[in-house]
Amino acid sequence: MSDTKQLFKPEDRGFDFGTAVAEAGRCLLCHDAPCSQGCPAGTDPGTFIRKLRLRNVTGAIRTVKENNILGGACGVLCPVARLCEKECAACGIDRPIRIGKLQRFLVEQSWRTDFRVFAGRPRPAGEKRVAVIGAGPAGLSCAAELAKLGIPVTVFEARPEAGGVLRYGVPEFRLPKAFLEGEIADVRSLGVEFRFGKRIPSRAAAEALLGKGFSAVFLGIGLWKASRLEGKPRDVAGLLSSVDFLAALRDGRKVAVGRAVKGRTVAVIGGGSVAIDCARCALRLGAQDVYLLYRRSYAQMPAEEDERQEALLEGVHFLLLNQPVGYLTDPRGGLRGVSLRRTRLGVKDASGRRRPEELTGSDWALEAQVAVEAIGNEPEDGLGLIRADARDCRTAKAGVFAGGDIVRGPDLVVRAVLDGKTAARSIARFLTRGRSPQKAAR
Amino acid sequence: MEKRPDLSVEFLGKTFINPFLLSSSPVSNSAKMLERAFEAGWSGVAYKTLVTGRIPIVHPSPRMHPYHYGETRLMGLQNVEQTTDRGLKPNLRDIAYLKKHWPDRVVMASIMGFANQEWADLARACEDAGADMLELNFSCPHMTVEGSGCKVGQEHELVEKFTATVRKVVSIPLVAKMTPNLADMSIPALAAKRGGADAISAINTVKGISEIGLDDWVPRPNVFGKGAISGYSGPAVKPIGLRFIAELASDPKLKLPLSGIGGIETWVDALEYLLAGAATVQVTTGVIHYGYRIVEDMIEGLSDYMAQKGVSRVADLIGKALPNLHDTGKFDVAKQGVAQYDLDRCVGCGQCYIVCRDAGGEALEWDAAKRRPRQIEDKCLSCMICGFVCPVAGLITFKKKPASWKRRPTVTLG
């Protein structure tokens, strides 16, 4: 599989010191920087870019990492064109400062120069310990923030390694493994404890931790069940969900998946970022043709503009205005193709996008040996979305907090980071109940 | 094709096809290199300084260091380069070669002696080789040989003596090259004139330290663990060079033609030197940064400027800024103005607000909702720093106020 390994190399090398300083040189150094207002997690690009500009590189790294423990991953994955960079005042002149790339550069620079922001910080030593369920973006952010507040924290993770969606849901060509490891090492350096392979089976079991040595619980368990097309068979050989497909590429099943895809025709169903990721992975695994099947048109796709462009340029065939209506199988139960029905766009639906209307008598079949359903993620069986207050991440149960996708539904990593920070501060207040968090930590 | 303005200029009885020369440095080190420079369009050269073979010249290694400013490379350049290390004879053969093959270009041989007799010997040898004129190097700031370079330039008796020595033995014109590492350049320039110099060139490099290593604490360039205060050049020194040229050009006792040097990269820089009183200009650091090709843009740019301004001769530009150069005491401070803002083009960065508040008259308020500055006009100091930081060219301009206008006094606390 050396060829697949090659194909999964990250495409964007990021800035080096010279290009980063040059880019920072373009920054207008705004008063009350609009970019900083545009970051959901409060990473504060206005400050870290100014620091970089003034040769305070270590300070710039500190700003990123203190504000956003996953600042590197956010720098890589954030749809900056509709967040910080959208607000950039330089847009009024020509083009925004490349804030995401600068943020990523600073985090990589910290690793390159071995400048560890949290080195030498005392380990959390408070009497009260917090349980964080899930080592994804929300859980890591909450755990890091708690540790910074001096509160001991244990992260329970069902899977063998940390990262959550960053590891098992984002392809390696977008977020290299070494990059993720660096970012998790920064969380560990704060003294956060991890227990892997430790699945907390239910919400009740999580809440029960309150009596077992934990004074508060944060639920950041994400959405790990793939939504599936209704009423369609699921036990077809060659038919996968996006969750299975992407996780397989990161957990050791890459060779087997590669064998199944190489030289074949792959149909990916869906129009979001996950569908685009699946399609691009299929291409990198050597698929002969990759079709992206979407029932609306290009403009209605939820995937980011740059992702759509990149997928098109790489050779993904966008098959728009087509609704999958069934799977064709061969006598041995293997996938042979996808039945499709053409659609046209009608009036707007509740999402504000024009509704696809099926055209009767337009059915046709696309030959494909592999199909990936990438139409959304939902809570795992037995769980619904958890209701929590957006201001403090409290749930109905005292001492239990929640954030990230399990509260919001599918959303951005940077908003999960925000929830983790919000919850940690709220937990600190809860633990002290009026006393300062620093005192509680002692 | 349209008629292009004639860029030729007379300097010490020679016709230069344009005012752009290479200065004495690594860019004028050999005939082989200079042939390419002449092909590119340079009108002449101050050939890399010659010395007698008495003391072997070895350059320190490394011999240069850049001063980058943010993303701008080579704002300045520091060097510990010595005079030529090629030996006298090969250089004299190269000078003869250039004069034979490039008769319309001017070769000015730069020389530096370490004693009277050496100055005389070098001068004669260069004249015999066919040099059109001599440049007397009284100004190198970092010679490793005692009794040479700018140590001479700072002692006006030596400048006069060495110039007179050379004057006695050759008939070709003499240009004395000055160091800027002194308070008043008129003193050595007048000494050179008394000794028989026909022109002055200025400036040689400014003594400086461009950078100090943060890990090894060695000033740069790091010559195997040692640094030195040495010659600093490039765009960063242009204001210093212009000052000295303007002062020499304004000196009623001097009245010698000038060759301007210091931070020239573009036709604009060159033109400023002409307007300040130089008849020719010399370039090194610009070539170290971009190569000989920059002369193409200097020629085209100056020629288009002259066509647009209706100026037919370079000579008509020389010293044209001098009538406008005054002591600050001559300013009419009764006339005042303010910064004015064309806010339709504002992008809302607020840098004007920050600097006005912290370094100006606190004359701006910030409308956070609209992200726009709001000027309190009678607090504006007209320092114009808001305009310096504004990213939109021409948004902030200076506006004259009527004589009746009064500025509010600065607030006093306590």
C-alpha cells in the first residue's frame, strides 16, 4: 500500500517562517480586530498576528494555545472563509489575511522549536475531579481548560486513541496523524489523564460517575451513528456508511478498504463536507471513478466552497439533481449499482434551500461496486441530542454538563472547542459554588 | 518611435550616456562582470578599489550580512569587504580591456594607498592603463590595514596631502570619495578641493551594526565568532546620503561637481540625488539585491519622467530641489492644516485611531458599530501619522486651514 500512503500525504505544507512573517506583514493590525470577533472559540487572531508581526513568536503561539487548545486543528479545518477571514478588514482592499494558515503555522512552529506553552505548569491538584466523556474536540477542549484552572480531570474514551472526529472522521490528507498527535500531546502536557477503551455505555452510567469519585461530568460524545437512507437494504457487500468508511482509513483497516475500492467505481451519496471527504479518499485509494450523488444542485451543497472546488479539480464526478432510490445487487449479494431518479428544484424548504422534487419516469441506474452513504451523523442508539444551556453547557441534571455535536447536532470543530471552554468555566463555578476556582483547586 | 529624452550628462569633461554608474565594490570587481553591466546599460564604473601589492588583501569570511525588515529583504546591507584582492596587474589589464572595447563608457579607477608614494604609484598606473578619471577612496569604514580608509577621510590634513600627491603625478580628473561617518562633510571635501580634487563622491557606507545573534551574541556578519562595526548600505541609508549631497551642493565654498551614492535602487532614488545636486549617481547595494538589470528600469523610468515633465536634459534637473531646502527656522508656522479623511474608501481597520490616540493629538473617536474614525478637527496636530498607517492610499490627506483657524490646546491634567 505504499502508493496509498503516498496519496494520503498532506497536500498543503503550510507556511514556513518567512512566508508566515510576510503574510503577517499584510495584516492591518485593526483596532478591536473584526477577525477576533469572527472566531467562535475566541482564538483571537488579531492578537496572535500582531505578536507574530512584532517578532513575538513565542507570545503568538501562547495566544493561540491558551485560547484554543486545538488551535492547530482549527487552523487546518475551520471554514475560515465564513468565520475569521470573512471579517478581515483587508477584504476591503483585496483579499483577507490567511488567518487559518497563520494559526496552523504558529502551532507547528511551537513543535518545530520545542516551545511548549504549558511546560512547567503545576499539575492540577484540586480535591475535586471531573470526568470528561469523549476525547473529541469538545472533550479535549473542556479537559484542557479544566486542567488550566487547576482542576484534575479524567477523560474516558471508548476508542483506543484520542481525537474523536479529528482522528476517526477526518481523512489524514486533511489532518495528518503527526499533527493530531502533537495537538493531543499539548493536552496531555497540562496533566489531563486519559482512559482509553473505556466506553461509558449510557447517559445514566455517565451521570452515575458523580458518586464515584467525580464531582462533575462533561458529556462530549459526539455523533457516531451514520444516518442511512430510509427503507434501503444495508447488508449489501460494498455498501458502507461514511462513519465506517472514514474510521476504517484511520484504524488499521485501510489496506482492506483500499483493496475494495482500487480500480472500482465508487458512488458517494451526500453533499456535505463528509461526503466530499469520502469521495476524495476514494480517489486517493485508486478508485477508477468516483461519483458524488446529490439530490439538489451545486449551490445547495452544504460542503464548503473550497472543498467542492478541490473535489471537482481532483476528478470527482458531481452527479447533481439525482435521488438514490435503491441499490442493485448481483446474485451473490454484492453491490452492482445505484438506482437513481432525476430531480428538479422546487420551492424553498425549511432549510432555506430549494427542495428537490423527483421526476417520475426518470429512473436510471449508475453502475458502481462500492457505495458510501454520507448523508449525516446522529447520536448513537439509545441517545438523543442532549439539551444543554448554550451559555453555560449545564444539562437538566446538576453537575452534568454537555457540549459539542451531541448538543448542537453536526457542527464545526471550533464550536465544540467553544463549548468545551464554556463548560469548563461553568464546571469550575459549579465546583467552587461561589469560591474562586483557584481556591477550589487548592 | 517617439523621441526619447537624452539622458547623457557631462561630468568632469566626459560624456556619460546616462547618469547611472556602478560604485566601487564587488559589483565592479572585474572586466568580465563589467562587460555585462555595460551591456545592461550602465554608463560607467568606479572600478573596485585598487591597492599596491605590498600588503596582501584577504577578505573576511563571510563578508556580508543582510538587514531584512519584516517581509522586505535587504532594507540594508552590512559588509566587511576589503579592497580588491586580485592584485594590481590583472586589474590594470582589465581596465585597459574595458577602455579598448567600451570606448563610450567611463572607467573611474578607485585607488587607496597606505602611504604617499603608494597613492602616487597607483594613480600613475591607472592613468597609464587608460582610466578616464580616479576616485580617491578616503572612506572605507572597515579596512583591516591601519592608516587607510575612513580613518584618512576623518583627518582632513591627510585628505589634502594625499589628493595633492596624486594631483602632482596625473592629469586625469580626481574624485574624492567621502565617508559619512563624521558630523560635517564640508571639512574633508574642502580639504580635497585644496589638494586638487575636481569632484566629490558621497557617501561611502555608514558605520553600523545591522544585527546581533541572539544565541551567540556575535554582531553580524559572524566572522568565526567575531563581529565588527562596519559598513552599512542600502535603502536604509538613502536619507543620509541625500543629506550630505544636498549640504555639499549648497556649500558656497565647495562648488565642485558631485557624484551621489547611498541606497539608490530605482530611477526615483537616482532622480532625488540629481535634484539634491548630484550630476551622476553610483549604485552597489541595489545591484547586490537585484543584479545589473535594474539599470534598465532606471533608464526607462527617468526618461519617461523627463518626457512627461518636458525636461530635455539631465543637467536641467541637477540641484533643482536646493532652492526649496531651508533651515527649519524659515518655516511659516502661521500657516496650519489638518488631516482630512475620505471615509467612503475606509476599510475600517482603525489603525488611524490607535496611533492618533497614542502618538498624535487624540483627535479621533471610534465609532465601534460602523467601524469608522470620527475626527475632532480642532484637536488634529497635522502630524499625519494616521495617513502613514492607513492601508488605503490617498484616503487621508493634508488640508490647509484658513488663517483664522485655531487648534485646541492639549488637555492638562492636574
